[in-house]
Amino acid sequence: MDFTYTETQDMIRDTLSRFLSDTYDFDTRQKFINSDSGRDPAIWAALAQELGMLGAAFDENHGGLGGGALENAIVMEELGKVIGIEPYLPTVVIAGGALKAVGGAQADAMIPEIIAGNAIIAFAYAEPQGRYDLANLRTTAKKDGAGYVLNGHKGVVYAAPWATHLLVTARTGGATRDREGVSLFLIDANLPGIVRRDYPTVDGSRASEIYFENVAIPGDALLGGEGTGLPLIEQIVDEATIAVCAEATGVMQKLHEGTLEYTQQRKQFGVPIAKFQVLQHRMVDMFMEVEQARSMTIMGVLKLGLPANERMAAVSAAKAKVARGANFVGQNAIQTHGGIGITQELAIGHYFKRATMIESQFGSHDYHMDRYERIVLAD
Amino acid sequence: MDMEFSPEDLAFQQEVRDFIAENYPAELREKQDEGEEMSKEDFLVWHKILHKKGWIAPAWPVEYGGTGWTPTQRFIWSEETARADCIRLMPFGLAMVGPVIYTFGTPEQKAHFLPRILSGEDWWCQGYSEPGSGSDLASLRTTAVRDGDDYIVNGQKTWTTLAQHADWGFFLVRTDKDAKQQEGISFLLIDMKSPGITVRPIITLGGEHEVNEVWLEDVRVPVSQRVYEENKGWTCAKFLLAHERTGIAGVAASKRGIEKVKAIARTEVDGDKPLLANAFFKRKVAELEVDLAALEFTELRSLAGANAGRGPGPESSLLKIKGSEIQQRLTELSLEAVGHYGAPYFRGFGEGDNEHPIGPDYAHRAAPTYFNMRKTTIYGGSNEIQRNIIAKMVLGL
């Protein structure tokens, strides 16, 4: 049993933290998220080429640093601290995770492209009717000669406007909610028949509604087995869920620190409002939520490698706890700031918006409590 | 970072399991299962078995009788003893005054008291709180006035846990009335059989005689029984409070507690299903498990920090707050689970009383335990005081 970070892990954290504090201050972020493209491609390029950060979680034989889920968590927590909109989650954690799991020629071809910063991959999995059920899919991929033809509508695909590739879940068989018949495809984002409607998200990123209209895709776009993709999808979504828990920890830490700082400056009744015990105790409660989010993230990271049921129970416990904590810390950060908290002027409100979206990303508190109970407290 | 046990750790875990299985007294187990109140002898029988084995004080340095276990081994030990539902060891000697004596005591004090704590020969109690000094402990008014080689002690202590069994007590007393509150306090070891000491029971909500008032009237205490310097007792007290908080998360015991609640909720019937199938009850159990996992990994992180020479710091207040809240929620769920049979008041078996008490065994102590455990958010520095500590020491407010 060992709860310490290695020197390499400390180095990854320090390097990234320094880079982001130099390049990702709040005003700069606001400038590029409000630009036409919604991002600054130079940052992604620097993360890849100057810092080698996009390889932190990949094997050495693909050109990475040999890390895994813990390295992903470190990167995501640091991105959370600056409410970074860089597409690390879909590209490295999710698509990278799927490629690591399937291995072979597909991994050999794509992973070096990810590490080099050339590939940005969006994860097109959610559908308007599906809520958080990964198997609730109407998008179909019909066999057509050596390839497939893709039809359907994917909703709220974060980072899709920037993507070179899409990771798509679709039915190759079965009915809308069957566990069987689900497949995973990695396709070029610009194939004929892919129609996107792009938009900004409330938390500063960009996303798209994606319509597949008879999109012809090659046979080697299939990742894993045809019709047996759900366990792999569940695994990578669990990995992604823990990664957003890590991001949430960074976001929550900043919400807490920002509140501490503000209450020491803001004076009412002739004293800094931090002198009031009612606010002190609330900020202690926020602190405890931040610490517990960090603990649950580590728990999740350490249990990602367990058999599916244990893994899912641990991930759901972590996400349920972090969702509640993000809600508590976010709402109380705004409340403690008072009027200024509900404006766009301070960073605090923007952290709150990201924290709020994280609450339900990959499943709300209720969804994860239900999943936890189905596994751990079955009748 | 990993959660694997090494082959040595797994062998140790097996050794601990075997030892408990072979040596835990069957009569004690039976009494626990019936929900009876424990006597002094009940507490001591397991203590003495562990002492004989050399496992009574895993947290102590080896030179004073510790086991020399690694932090992982100590983690395994607390997990296994909780899993097997072993009776808890009294903390007053082992976890409280013992560490104060080996940290601040004279060679004579160490040589005399430490072996007797380990063997269970001396039962200790804690003389801290006073009627007017609860959360504001430093305002205490019990006085110790020098008279030759003795102090003459006068005052009143309260909430003194199991003082009715105690051979010795460690007391905070005021030795300088003129100094700033925290600078005029000394730490005395007092023989509870000394003339002038009166112990009076306080009966708590569950009907237990667990705490007492202790009156001290012209009690003569040799100066050689003062630990550390005169007027420096607050240093010992602070050390002890931090020490007390490290184990206070109670993770292993709460894990066992959740298993018990689940067992009750699988037995109790709600409509045509077990209570555990009731969506509302089940959700409360699940939330508790999730919160306990968060507490467990916070404690594991804190232990890793302690191993790296950082802690246990003021963040251990977090473990106290969350640990005590979870302990209380557990007892609340147990009481909710037993339904009607929370009400019958079981006073233990009288002399020659063979009649089975009312209701299922698991219900006998549900309400008394719920009432009793309200103490956890009050003692050891109330949870409000813990929040003050975090605000000041961690958040810098």
C-alpha cells in the first residue's frame, strides 16, 4: 500500500502548473474562449511539443512517459484549476484510453498522433433520448461491404468543432437499449455526410450537435469487437468519470481559495467578513468537500483496474460524492461573494459554471447512486 | 501509488485473522451479541490476551513496548479487529496518557507507569473537563498548590469516563493563577485511591453509567507525579488532543457498523420485502457507505502524509468531524431499522435472570447506542471547535 506520488508524477504536476500559470490566466482565457474558434491552438501545441504533456499517460513504446490513470488525474486537476477548455479529456483520456485498450495497428497509428498534438478527438456518445445510459443508442452503423454506413444524431459533443476525429458509439445490432449490438468507431471528423451544428457551452467550451447522414466509414474504423463494444465503452467512460472528478477537485480548490481570499478583503460592518464565524465554518465545510473530492478521486484512480463490478461501484461512489461536493462548494462560493459572485466579472462565477456542468457529466449524483446500489446493495 | 498488499502483508493479515479466531473469548462474543453492557473485567480480558501476545500497543515506539509494525500492518490490524468485532480497547492508558508519559515523562515515570499500562494493571481516567470548562478547556479552575514535595489539589472534574473503574487519573490543574490561562496549567498523575477523591456517577441518556463527576478535596499529590515542567501542562494537553484525534475517524469500526445495519435491514421486513429493498432506506445506507469511503481515503492520505513526516496536522480535525458524523448516522439508521423494538428498555440480565429480553438481540441496544453516540460530536473538542481549529490552523483565518 502506497499513497505517495513518484518524482515523475510530481514533475508532471509542477511543469504543467507553471506552464498554465504563465499562459492561462483568467483574462487570457476569456479572450480566446470568446474568439471565433473558441480556443488558442498554440496552447495545445505547446502542451504536446514543449511539455510532452499529451504523452504522460501513454506507453513508452508509443512515445509516452509510461503513465496511466494517475497521470491523467494530475493533468485534469491542473486544467481544472485554470478552468481549462483544452480537449485533453476526450482526446487523451477517452480516445487514448480506448486505443490503449484495443492495442494493435490502430493504437500504433493514432497514439503517436495524439501525443504529437496533431489529433483532437471528440467523443460522440450521448443522444437526445439517452440521458446517461451508454447503451441507449439510435445511431446505427450498418455493414456495407468492407465498411459501414453511419446514421443518427449525437448530442452535446464537447470539442467537436475542433476535432480531427470522432469517437462514435453506434448500434450494429440489437434494439435501442440492448447491451448487445453496441460498437465503437474512430472516424475522420470530416467525412462526407457529417453535419455539425456548433455552439458555445455555458462553461466556456465549444460543442456540436452531430448528424450522420449516410456516412460511409471504413471497416478498420471499428475499435474492438463488432456488437460487443459496451464493456469497453463502460470502461473508458469510467476512466473519464474519474478524470472529471480530478478536474472537479481542481475547480473546487480554486472556488474555495477564491472565497477565502475574497472574504479577507471584503469589509462589512467595519471588518473583513472572514472574521464572521458563520462564514468561517462554511468555508471549513467547503474545505472538507474539496479534501474529500481529492480522496475520492484517488480512490477511483486506484480502483479503475479492478473487475468491472468493483470498478463501477468505486467510480459511482466517487462521482456521486464529487457531484454533491461540487454543488456545495460552487453554490457557497457564490453566496459568500454576494452580488459580485453572480456577475461575469470575476473568475469565481466561471469556476461555478464549470463545477455545475461537472455535476452531471457522465451521470448525475442520482444516476451514480442508483448504479452503486444496483451493484453493492442488490436485494 | 497503489493499494496492493505485499506477500508479507498478506501473511501478516492471515496471522492476525488466525490469532483472533483462536484467542478471542467466546463468552465475550456472546455478551456482545446479546447487547449487554460491558464490565471492567470484560474490557480487560481481551487487553490481557493482547498484552501476552505483545500486540497491545501497536502505535507505541518499540523501546516502550510497541510492535514495530509498518503503517500498512497497523492498518491491517485495525481492519481485522474491527472485522472480527473485537471489543474496543480503553484509550485512556494506551492512546492518551501512555504517549504523554513516553514523550514528556521522567525515566522513573516511564519505568513505573508504562509497563502497568501495557499489562492492564492500572485503569486510567482523564481529568480534563470541569463544570465551567468544556470547549474552553483552558479556563479550568481546579488548583494545585505546592506544599513541600506535594501539591494540594482542590476542584471538580466532570464527564470523567469510567472513573468508577480507575486506579489512576491524569489531570489538568492550575498551578499559576496569575499567568495567562494556558500558561498556568500543569499535568498531574493522581492515584484515584488518594484520600479526598470522590467519584459520583452521571447516568447518560441510554441509562449507562459511563461518565462521572470527580471531586478533589485537599488531595495530596507528590510533585514526582507531575509530567513535564510546572505550568507547561498545556503542551501535554495539546499533544494528547492531536494524538486522540488521529484514531478518532473510526473507519474500520464504522465499516463493521454498516455491515451490522445491513444485516438488520435484510432481516427486518417492510411490506413484502426486506427493509434494505426500501428505496429510501437503501439510499441512506448507500450515502453512508459513500461518505465512509471518502473518510477512509482521506485518512489513508493523511497517514501517507504522516509517514512522510508531515502530519498528523490540524487536518485531523476533518477526520474527527466526518468520522463522528458517520458514527452518529450509523446508530440513527440502526434505530430506524429496528422499528417498534427500539422502544423496550433492556437493563441487562439481573442476578439469576434467564428470561430472554424483549425483541430481537440486535434491537436491544439500538436506542441506547443512538442516545449515547450523540457524545461523539461533543467530546474530544466539539465539532464546532474542530471547525474553529481548521479555520485558524489550515485556512489561516
